Amino acid sequence: MKVAADQVMNGRDPTILRGDPITGDRYICSDFATKEWEHLWKKIWHVAGRENELQQTGDFIVHNFMKESVMVVKQEDGSLKAFYNVCGHRGLRLVSESSSVIDGFHCPYHGWLWGIDGALKNVQDPEDFPENPCGKLKLGQLRCKTWGGFVWYTMDDDAPDLFDYLSPIPELYKNYPLETLVRVFWMRIDLPTNWKFATDNFSESYHTRTTHPQVPPWIDQDYWTSRHEIWSSGHGRTVQPMRPSLSDRLPAGQIHPFDQILEYWAIDSSQYDDFETKVMQGWLDLKAKKRATWRARGYEHYSEMNDEQLTDSLHTVIFPNITISFLPDNIIFFRTEPHPDDPEKCFFDLWCMAFPVDGLDVVESIMAGQRPMEEASFIHRDFDDGRGVPEIEDSIVYQDMMLARALQQGMHSAGYKDSNLAGQETRVRFFHEVLNDYLKAGVKS
């Protein structure tokens, strides 16, 4: 069911909760993971990749999820079709990674040829079959659609339309030209934790001052200045001003990141009488300056953005496993997917994306430092307690990952019964309650 943006609930109000306990078994139990596969993962919409990966006829994306594999293929008419990545003859996977084909998909086992439209084109010894299967058999097809430059598919023929499933996210972010984004950093990381670690983590900012001390000087982490929003579908977001928190101060003499932001936009950071005035008035001045000069400076992606979108962080969780940080110049895509065999492991996807700006050949990726303004190559690494991902060392997401193993270990303890949550962590329990609803809906009485 489509959810309107104005049907928002206060994500800091614990009275909206039923009070379902968040117990350790849901992070460690294989039976719980099996229920998630049957009643959650087979029902939702998944991101296969970016639309700009499919430029020419025959280009295809492969998305492996648990023990399933799906490929999305560019058709001759420019449309996209999604198929299960398995030969209809004896069940061999047709392809192992994203690429491009000209005449179709050749099965490496018996040579069957499937067209990019999914129809069987050629087989060995067709006369040896009771009836020639060519032109009669087709690959298993899935529903496929695009939003925001992302390619989505669902395994459920009865799932709601993509835009109903995502609602109100497309409406909230219609001002962002997401199709123009360049993915400047692209990494998949093997983590020793259940996939729900990330959704829990990204549903609150209560941990930020402890885990990410570099954040409050440029994004206000005070919960009373933030807006916590949640929708019945499980989607939610935290909207925070991209200005220093008044509750924090950097040591004297240390260069302040907010000063650098102001100066970049030709605002004299020394003009303000005190720190409080610089934070509050400087933030307003920044909105006005961006509004007045974006076109001359080549920031074309600002053309439809409102004042909040020009200067704030809109950290958004799309139920159940995708988080997108919508920043003025960068979009950061986070996703966890479960390991196919071990509920205590997951895959963490990190995509740092930037909007093109005239004259900028190098961009700050936020999580991976400065990067060329060009599509990045795919990297797959094991986290290895931080040693496997030097490119993101000490970044915000790296600091989150450093907690993953110990948190997973804690789920085994008899000392952990349920989470004790602050009001600003309401969205954490709400996420689990929506997940419980999916699992209960799949249980027949």
C-alpha cells in the first residue's frame, strides 16, 4: 500500500511501538534466517545495480542474493528485463558476473542459447527431443523497474508496485537528479555480523558522539534539533542540519570544518561575533549563498532543491536493508545482504556517489576520501577487523564496522535479553516490529 509523505510518525515517540522485544536469537539463529528468506527477502524489491551500467543492447547486471541469482538485461528497445540466472535445461547458472552479450546467453554445460529476451533460441540436437524446445521455453522472468537511477527487481509476482513499495521516498527526493550520479567508490565488504546490524545502526544517531567524534563539528547531532521520521512501511529518516552542534567544541586552534565550508562558498567565517552566531547565522547565510550562486558555480543539481536539501543531511533507511544518505553534493548508498549459509555473517555494500559539477574532476567521497569524478571499479574485500579495507580506514562507516564483531558476539550472551532504548532510538524497535509483521504474515494458522 502506498504511504503518503504526510502520513509520517514521530520517530522519537516510543508510544507508537508495540514493544516487541529485540532478542539475540534473531541475529544468530538459522531458523530465523530461513523465515526471513521465505517471508521477507522473497517479497520485497531489491536493487540489482545502477541504470548507467546498462548502456547498450545486451548489457546485463548480475545480482546474487543468498543462493539466488538474478540478471537484468538491456533489450533492443531500450527496456530492461530481469531473469533468474539459471538455464532451463539442467539448472546451471548461465553467467557469473555482470557483462554484455551479443547473440544471447550460452549455457556452458550443454550449449543452449537463450536470447536477451529470455526465449530459447538454439539447442544441440533439437531432433532428439520429443518436441523442439526452441521458441517454446523461456527463462524465468521477474518484475523489474527503475527509480533514482537504481535498477530494482522483485521475486514476488504479487508484490506492490515499486513506487508504492518505496513510498514516500520517491516523492521526498524528487528534487534530486539521482540519475546523473557518478559512483566514485564501489566496495562490497564481508562482515562478521548479521545483516540487521546496519539497519539498527543507521536508524539512530545516539551512537554518533561516541563512535564518530568527527561528525558533530559539521553535522548537528543534538536530537532536539533533528527531525526523526518514520512511516508504517518501515521506511524512516533522520534530518539533521549540516552545521556544528552547539553542544560540542573543537580544541582551540584546530581548523573547523564549518569554517572551510563557509569559505568555499565565499562567506567570511570571521565576520561572526561568536561561535553560536557563526553556527546559526552562518548556516542561514550558506543557504542564501548557495541559492544565489549555484548556477554560476556549475552546481546544476541544485536547481530544484529546497533550502533544507541545500544544507542538511537527510539520512534515510529504506526497509529493510538499504540506507541512503542524501547530502547536498553526495549520495551515499549502504546496503547489507545476508550470507547464504551463516546468519552471523553478511555482505556490506558501500557506494559513494557524487553529482557532476562543472570543473570538478576530483570529489570528496565522504567515506573514501578524494576520488576521480568517474565511475569506479568494483572491489570485494573481507573486513578482517579493518585490515582488509585501508581505503576507508577511520571513516564513519569504518568506525561502525569496527563494532560489528563485538556486537554479534554480544547477541549470544545470557546477559542480553532486549534492547533498552532512548526515545531517539524508537526507529530501531519499529524496524524489528515491521520485520516481525512480514514473518507473521507468512505463517499460516
